[in-house]
Amino acid sequence: MRDLGLVASSCGGLDSRFTAELARPAATRGWRLAVTLTPVAHRWLEATGGLTELAATTDLPVRAVSRLPGEPRPHPDPSVFLFAPASANSLAKLALGIADNQALTLLGDVLGAPGITIVVAYQIQDTRVHHPAWQRHLDTLKSAGVRLHRLDPRRPWSEVLDLLPGA
Ligand SMILES: Cc1cc2nc3c(=O)[nH]c(=O)nc-3n(C[C@H](O)[C@H](O)[C@H](O)COP(=O)(O)O)c2cc1C
């Protein structure tokens, strides 16, 4: 069983689709999930009661906050990461190297490192592509070897699992 670092941010559909279309199917495919949520994504799933069914997809704790100094690291170190859904906000911060939450700290620490695979599946408003920095963020991530995919809200999110190695 291979470890998958599964990271999610607060995009529309998170509460209804993340566990059903990403976490559970990934676990069914044999991935052991190390799930990390942005604080906003965690708040959303907490509000809808979705954390329990998400937690049931893995034997590892679902993370959203950083550990205290001296506390043990709750997750292993996967070599494969799926950041989905990735918001415009979190994608931009990742490209800029901002690590102001646990999800971005995790991804920022491994971005571009040898032997690491990162798939980023982002969901954005159509207008976002006109933001002057947007294409630069995509180019930055691409140049670091990130596999980028734009989620189509009409398609099942589980399609992105095919982008992971060994699929
Ligand atoms: C109902 C709702 C749906 C949203 N959907 C998206 C989305 O699909 N993509 C996106 O980039 N931002 C979306 N947002 C905005 C993000 O949640 C917001 O920018 C947030 O600050 C992102 O934080 P995070 O990246 O740390 O999770 C949505 C907000 C709300 C309230």
C-alpha cells in the first residue's frame, strides 16, 4: 500500500464531492491517505459534519493545523501528492512559496524535490485566467514538475486519480 498525501482547499463541492469522489476512490485503489486540509476547508467539512466520513477513509489523522514543537509528526512522508481541489488562492500561494498553513507548508516543503510527484487539480472561476499573475503561477508550478489539471465541475473529480503514478 503506497502513501498518498491528499491535500484539499475550500472549493465549491468540497463537502459533497471530496470524500465521495477523491478520498474513498483513492483508498479503494490501494492508496493509504495522509489527508491535510486548509483551515477553511476544514471549517467547511466540520460545519457539514463531513469530517467523520473523511476520517473513515484512512487510519491516519486528518490534519489541518500544524503540530506543536516536540509533538511527533502525525503523517508519514509520501512521495506522491494530490492537491485537489486546489483553490485559486492556495495555488497562487503554493507557486509563491507561501506556507501560512499546514497544507501549504507540506506541499511547499516537497515542491520540486527529486523523487516527488505532485498532481494539482484546481477549480477556478473562468474569470481567474485573466488575473495578471495567474498564468505565471501555473508556469512556475509546471516548471517544478507539477502535473496540472483544471477540474471541470461537470466531470467527476475521481478522474484526476488517473494522473497519479501507477494508475
Ligand atoms: C461556496 C464557496 C465556493 C467556493 N468555490 C471556490 C472554487 O471552486 N475555487 C476557488 O478558487 N475558490 C472558491 N471559493 C473561494 C475560496 O473558498 C476562498 O478564496 C478561500 O479563501 C480559499 O482558502 P483556501 O485556499 O485556504 O482553502 C469558494 C468560496 C465559497 C464560499
